[in-house]
Amino acid sequence: MKGFLKKTLGVTLIGLGIGMLLVLLLPITGWLFLIGVIVMIVGFAWLAC
């Protein structure tokens, strides 16, 4: 159960990051883009461990 929850959270974080990036392909500010990248990286790291 714990592994399933971990994967679900990781996929959610990756999805959130990708969603932010897609919205920001109409770039407004660089720091929001950076937040999207960081959220995606955290998601992938979460899945890896």
C-alpha cells in the first residue's frame, strides 16, 4: 500500500509540473517556469526512491 501511495504522489507531482509547464509555454515569468521544473524533478525523484 505504501509503495502504491508513493507512486501515486510521484505521478501527481509530475503531472502537476507538466501542467504548469504547458500553461507557461505562454511564458509570463521565469520563476513560475522554474517552479514547474522543480515540481517535476521532485516527482521523478520520489518515484526513483
